[in-house]
Amino acid sequence: MPSVPIRTALGANATAFPLVGGRYEIAPYNCVIELAISADATGVLATVGSGLDAVQDEGPVQLNTINVQPKYPDDYFLSDVVGAGERIVYQLRDTSGAARVVQTVLKITALH
């Protein structure tokens, strides 16, 4: 059961795709994903989904102290069942006009 910590330095008014090009952009097997996302200030929006599923469209992320990873299970608000070979969509967008630090943990649990 992988747990994937991701620290994203999000530029002012920038958009980032933290999973693109990574090992878990495409689900390696049928699984349940759980995501915890936190930013160091307000103004960061996240879009999350997989395949054709839309879990969250540009919703705000929770606030946390800079460089502190989210805690399980308290900070894991987003989850989805993902089929093998489906793309996990995760986009961040800053609307505050300032650079932000976003901490994410993607937890993957295989379905047997």
C-alpha cells in the first residue's frame, strides 16, 4: 500500500499537475485512492478525479503549517475507486497572487 508524499512549490497564479510524469499518474492496479491536500495559505484550489470520475472540481484545500504533512485519517477528505490503467487527475491552481507551498499525500490501497 503506497503512500506518496508530494511537496509542490506553486508559483503565484500558477497551475501545477503534481502527478504528471510520476510513477502513480496511472493506477498500476484496481485500487482506492485517498488524498490529503494542505497549503500554507488560502487561495489554492484543487481538482481531483480519475478516469471519468470527478471527485472535486476546483475546490479549496485546507490550511496547514508550512512543510507539515497531512495526518491520517484526519486530513484525508478526498477518495475514489480507480481502475487499473486509469489516469489519476490532480491539478493545483493558485488564485492568491503569491507563491504557495502545497503538501499532498496520496494513499493507494489495492483492491483484490
